Amino acid sequence: MSMLDNAQSPDQDQDSADPIQSSDLTASGSAHSSRRHATHKKAKAATKHAAAPQRKPTAVTPSAHPKGMDLWKIAAITLVALFVIIVIFRNLGPSAPAVPDSQTGQGQQAAPAGQQNDQAPQLADTSKDPEISLTIINDKTCGSCDTSQVLQVIQTQLFPTTKVRTLDYSDAEAKRLIDELDVQALPAYIFDAKVAQGANYDKVATALIKKGDLYLVHPAAVGAGKYLNPPSADDDPVEGDAKAPVTIIEFSDFQCPFCGKFFKDTLPQLRNEYIKTGKVKLVYRDYPLDFHPYAQKAAEAADCANEQGKFWQMHDKIFNNQDAITTDDLKKYAGEIGLDTAKFNSCLDTSKYAQEVKKDLADGNTVGVSGTPAFFINGISVSGAQPYSVFKQIIDAELAK
């Protein structure tokens, strides 16, 4: 994926303006986002999430919370502006691919084939642009950190006079820039001051963060393949050996159809091949999207079950019954998995773990999560209900280190 086609990660409930994610660069797939809801509310009222399972009738329309890497918790107005920038990047040039209908599902429908560029902006004449320097800081071992398509947009359409150099993040100069510019994710794109003299600067200015004489491209516009300060496991439920060399941190929503897709299609293989063999541990963190009315209470129910040592039993029960997760349903499941129902019901009715769930949500926002499911595999970001092969490739690479 890239600036061109990573604005959406197929099969993900997305909470954002679909920043072009580099986590989606190679690993972008299905995710569910809450941010599209605001921007596309009318357009989506008559649509459904692709491949979404049937759920109880609710006023659920794909929401619009910025699916970007909200590393600095950008204000809502800035996020709207970023969305405009992303639309520009997505529509630039004839190479922008259409998103197959079967892969759509981020709270935004793909444009019909052949219409992707109908609203493409008119770019300025760049013949008088000065030579612009772009420094990219990257990790050469990161398989999700491809920069080729982002560079194609920059060098062939936005700023053709750009000269590029790449630094490995372990280099002394790269470390200095990371510290000075507070770089949180890789690949990091850093322009010199002359980018402001580029003819197309005004079209992308909102996606640039001015740091002294330099301009850091916001991760929401180009994506993140690897976080330098990935989220922690906190005190959340862990499945697998605590000493496993690979940690997968999942931010999920019990009502998200794409989280259900991951649960049914990918998780079983991960459990058999990696979790049960002691190679991987899975940490579950809550990210209930605000347009899923049952998600918050379902998350609390799982925490109440965890109190009695049966988080994963409740986790599996809920995902196997996503079309029936009202409070009454959750109380029924508590009995079915052998919980002390009186204790469970009291826990759920008093919202004992509501703040714990909200803390997970806040932690997710801090590292840029805004769509579900979202994963961090030893710090490498993966968006959406990706097929098993995507996880396997990253896990095997981590195990080989």
C-alpha cells in the first residue's frame, strides 16, 4: 500500500480519514473505522460493510473518527483537513488503483471502477520549483516499511524536483533527527525548508509538521510500518507463554465485523502454529468504536469474565455470537461458560471495568489506532483482518532475528 491506495485498509472498521498507512503499506487489509462515519454519513446510510455478518438492527453507519496515526492527537478540524489531503494523494495520477468491492469495508465504499480520478485535483505547474531535499528514516529490516509508492507520488506529481536520501534509523544522524523531531514511527519523511516553495505546497501543507527549518510528514498521511514506541501490554489479558519471543498486541471491538473475521479466519491458525507452541503471545486490548452500541458493554463483560479467570472463554463466546451481544445475552453467556453469574451480573451492571476499557481506547489513540482490528507485532503495525499469511511472514521474520 501507499499514498495512492493505502487510504483504506480493506476489511477494517476505520475511525479515521484513512491516512495512507505504511502499516498498511504491506500489511494493509481489513479494518473497521469509526471516522468515516462523519465524513460519509449520508453516503453510507444506504450501504453496508463488505462481508459484514448480520447483527441486531442498530443505527450503525460507518463513523468518522480519524483513522490516522494520531500520534499527536490532532484536533478534529486538522483531521478533516488531513482527509482532504489524503483524498488528493489517493486520486493523483492514473496509477491509483480501484479498490475491489470484496475488499472494501472501512466505512467507505470504493469508487466505481474508472471513476477513481473523477475528483482528482488540478496540480500546479512545478517547472519553477527549487530543488527540494527529502530525508527518509527507515528500518531496512522492516517488511512493512516500503516507501516506493509514496515516493512515486512525491517525485512524479507533488514535488518532482525532490532529491531523496535514506538513513537507517540506527545511524547517528538518524538518531539525532528522531530525537529532535520527536519521530514516533517509520518510515519518517523529512523535507527541507524549500518544500514550502514548491508549487503544490499549499495542497499538502496540512499534512506537514514544521519543526524548525524542517517539515516532518505526518504519519496520518503516509502511514506507519513500525512504531518506535509501540503500545504496551498494560495489564490486559494474555494468551500464550508470557516469555514468548513475539508479542502481538491486538486492539479490537467485539461488535466489529472485521474483528470477527480475524477471529474466525486467522486466529485459529495463529493459535495452533504459534501461540500453543510458545512462539507468540497475544494481548487483547479494547477499542470499542462509538458507532457500535454493544461494543463497550461487551468489552466490560470480557473483563468481568477475566476477573473469574475466563476472559478467553468469554472472548470466544462473544465473537462466535456477534449478532447477539446485548446485556441480557452477555449474562446468559456468563452462565454457559461456568461463571458465578451473580458476581458477573453485579460486575457488569455496575460498569466496574468501564474505565479500564476507556483506558485501552485512549492508549490506542495515543499510538494512532483508529480502526479495528489493529495489531502490533513486536512493534510492527498491521491494520485489518489480514489473512494468516501476512501474520506468518512478519512473525517468522521476527523469530529469525
